[in-house]
Amino acid sequence: MSQAFRQYKFLELHFKLVNCLILGIIALHVFMHFPACLRLDSASMYADAVNLHYVDYWPPLTLLLWHFLNHIKEGADLMLLLNFAMLWGASLIGHKLFKEKKIAYWFIAIPFVPAIFLDSGEILKDTIFSFGYLFICMVLAYKTLKDQKLRLWHTVLILAGVFYYSMVKIQAQFIFPFMIAWLVLLQPRSFVKNSTDFISKFLLFIGLVFGISFGMNQCNNALVEKKNDKHYWQYVKIYDLAGMSVFAQKMYVPDFLLKNPNITVKDIENHYDYLWEPLIRYDHSPLISTRNEQDRENLLGTWKKCVKQDPISYLKHRFRLWFKIMVGSAAKGAYITWADSSPTLLRFAPIFSIFAFMPLFPIFLYFWWLGLRRFKKDNHAIPLFMLSSMGLSLIFVLFVCSLASAARYIYFSWCCFMFAIPFAYITWINLKNNKK
């Protein structure tokens, strides 16, 4: 037996062992989250999916899909498996892309990163959106690094995926244009006859962005009945006015939103927290929501006027909430829940704050700059730039539209950062080599 043949058999055996190990790791991850457990938001979403009760807070297409999956097997197991298929599909594509390098195994470790692992078993808008977008991103990354153009049927499937997952989370309307730009970048030349490649692709980009935006709006209008439209955007505005009132010590909330005429700024301050419900939802809350279209118009007008009049109080209020999101830690929350009955163990809870996103934020900004700098010179920089742009966009959007300080609100940003690391590493190495 020749040495070359023995080496070939060794590599073949090594390849099989590695594949078996990866399959075992995937099975372990799935096993650790089964059976699916419905808690808080996921339980409410499931109930609405079973009854096909469309409200503007839940993505209607997700409710529809879950409704049909529930006919196959009751509960959340199939929905959870679909989520895991997207997550592990993205990880395996990444592993295959970098299979010649040791950093390929980072993609297999990502689902076990505490910030991702702890919420991955929940059926939440954040996880559905994150895993779906990640899978599409990694498909596009594969095509980018292999320098392959997208075929028509690939484009159609990706657009369908972007449409579906963009409807899952409202903040996606600020993120999906990056996905469309990436998709257009991978299209063949000359979509518009007798024009340059740039013009044709720019027109395609504009058309797809507006088309998807229009389609999502029409889909929501068609499925969500007017009586079920809770106008959830109003709570952001009411929450802002309450926060500004607390910071300015001046009543900015209009009278028609006060539960009674005797409500003062002090009453609002006593219920002002890192989430909106104590201010509006409960029996003891000092504020109420709008009752009709006229109230909502007045609310929006009041909000615009007050923000212009006192932008400092507005920024203080928004920064307070945003900073809490950035220093929040899913690992810390899980540890506190686990150690709740032991005062001694609870003393160690602050240690888990190291899993907050804030220390990674400047690194993420560097990833974005590195991707932008090398965008035209290194194919690895394209996925790096797109992942960084989308993850950072969510962080900045949450500054103005978040209603609570839950760490899972930036779950997608965590995912983008973790998946961007191998691309950043290779881009950085290539940059260093080019400087020599």
C-alpha cells in the first residue's frame, strides 16, 4: 500500500469522524432544548396562531405557518425545529466555506455562545427573524466567496425568504435593504437593456426594496383586521412623553392620556421603568392608550412638538433605555433565575455582566469599517460589511423605537457579530499580507 493511498484513507477517516462529531454536537444542541417550552411571548403567539387571531403585534405569516404546523404536530416542536434548521444551516454553510482553515470550527461553536444559546430554544420574533436572516446571509456569503452569480430561481427563493422573515420583526424594514443590495450585487449583468451595470442594478435595488415594502404593508392590511389593530406604535410615543416628563420634571403627556386629571409628574415617575407596561397596561398605571383616530393624531402631533421643544430630555430618556439594553446580559438573567433561592450564589451574578454586548460594540464598529475599507478588494469583506451593517442598524434603530430593555432585542446583532468574526479575521489577515 503506497504512502499516498494511506494518507488518503487517513484523511477520509478524519473527514468522517469530524462529520460525525459535528452531527453529534448538533444533536446535543437540539436535545438540550427539547421538548419546546412556551413561555411569555411565545405562549401568547402560539395561542393566536392556533386560533388564527391576527393582531398587529405578531407577524401574520408566522402565525399562519405555525397554524398549519400545529395541525401536523401540536405545540411548538416543529416551529423550533424550523428555527434550528435555519441556525444550523447557517453554521454548516460557514463551516464549509472555511473548511480549509481552523476557524471553520468557530461556526459550530456559535450556537453554544451564551447570548445565543440561552434564547435559541424560545419561539420569539427575535429568534425567528435572526435565524432566518442568518441562513440567507450565509447563502449569499457562500455565493460571494465562490464568486458565483445567483440564478433566477435562487433569487426568487431568497426574495421569498427575505419577504417572510422581514415581516417577523418590524425593525427589519430598516435592515432588509442591505440584504437586497447584497442580492443585487450577485446578479448577472445587464438587467436593463442599453444601460450600464450600475444603473440596471440600482434600478433593480430600488424596485425590490419598494416592492417588498409595499408587499409587506399589503399583506398586513389583508390579514390583520382593523378591529385587531392595536396601533402598537403609539406606546413608543406615550413612553417617550412619559420619559421626557420625568427627566424635565414637566408634564409632556397630553390630558387625554392621563387616567384622571389628578395625575402628576411624580405619579409618572413612580411607574417609570425600563419597560412601558407599568405606565399604561395595569390597573394602577397612571396613563391610558388612545381611544380613537383623533387621539392618535393628537398624540403624534404632541410627540413631534415636545421632541423639538426639548430634545435633551428625549435623548436622555432614549439613551437610558438603550444603554440598559447594551449592558444587559441574557447569561446574567439566566443565572439570577437559577440562583434565585440562594443569596450566596446571587452575589456572583454581576460576574455574568461580562456577557453584555457593550464591550463588543466598538469591535463591531471596527468590523464595519474594515469591511467597508476592503469591500472592493477582498470578497471576505463583503459578508463582513453586510453582517456588520445589519447588526449595527438594529442597535441604532432600537435607540429610537425600543419599548423595553430586554437583552434579546439585540439578539440579531449578537448573531451578526458572531458570524462576522471569521470574515473579519480573514479580511484582517489579507490586509496585513497586502501591506508587506
